[in-house]
Amino acid sequence: MFDVSVQAMLGEFNLDASFRSESIVTALSGPSGSGKSSIVAAIAGLLTPKRGRIAVNGRTLFDSEARIGIPAQKRGMRVVFQESRLFPHFTVAQNLMFGRWLAGKKRDAQFDEIVALLGIEPLLSRRPRKLSGGERQRVAIGRALLAEPQALLLDEPLASLDAARKNEIIPYLTQLVANAKIPVLYVSHSRDEIELLAQTIVKIDGGRVTEIEKRR
């Protein structure tokens, strides 16, 4: 699913990380500042490595030797960050429909399916400021899924939530990954989250892969 080898100098930080995973859900684990988010940015096309190769589901997105560098908007990657980044002037339904628009589609059965999966039907008429942190993240994940991505990149989606909000969203994430039909890269420094969700854990420290743990 993920075949990644990236080298980049980010200021004084040296990123030199390589891993392969055939799991539906792969986790990047490590302390803050270890390079996890930089790897996500490279996969998404938001950061261009100096050297390396990135392939997702067998499709090469970047290869420095072959001079391949697919632009971010054509990679089909969707990133959910710590902050939901919803459009504040849109309702939840309109934010979700933006995802369908990105996929070139209108509201359809998939819209209803993802709304049900994430338990956000009661929220459709609200605006983001009326949502809890956990609700906003569920909507952000729904919008990303409705764009029909080739892979979903979750960059510490629970990091900004308190314990109550984390407990609110974890069951939905568990159901999401259980039904996942696309590769999911889940970034977190929480061991509990990772063990619950991922089949392969890639441990990162100091910009390098220190261990790859296959759990199931």
C-alpha cells in the first residue's frame, strides 16, 4: 500500500526515512518533531524531497531518479490535520458536499453512507462553530472520504482534543478503519490509538525509521 523512501533537509533537520507496508492501516509513531508530519507532507505532495521515491497502491507519486513528481492536486491524497480546517461559513452538509464536488459528483448514496458511518446526520444543518472538537474532526474525515481519495492521511487527528472528545471519536475511527477500502496512514504519538487502529506500526525518531512492527 505504502512504499516510501524520502530524504530531505528541513532547516537543520535531516529526514531520511524508508518503509514499506501492505496493511490497510499503517501508523507512524514517534515523539513530537521526529519527522512524522514531514513524511505525510511528502506523500501528499506538500513537501518535495531532495531524493527518494513514493508510491501508494502501486502508483508512483514521486521518483527523483525517474524525474516523476505528480502535483499534490493530482495525487488523490486527502489529509486530515489536527485542526479540522472546515469552512466556517458553510454548514456541515455544505462542507461535506465540498468533498463530493472535489470528486466531481453530487449528493448520492455514498454521501448518506459516510454520514451514517461517522454519525453526523444530526449535525448537517450546523456550522463548525456550533460543533465540539470531536464532531469537527468527524466532519473533516467525512469531507476527505467524500472526495474519493486514493489514500487517507490522518495527521494526529486527535492531538488537539481532550480525553472526553477523544473517547467520543475513537469508536467512529475504529469503525472507519474496519470498513476501509483505501490505504490509511495514521499518525500519532499515542500508543493506545495506534494499537487500536493499525496493523503495521512504523516507528520514527530523529527523521529515521527505527523499527517496523507488524501486528496482524
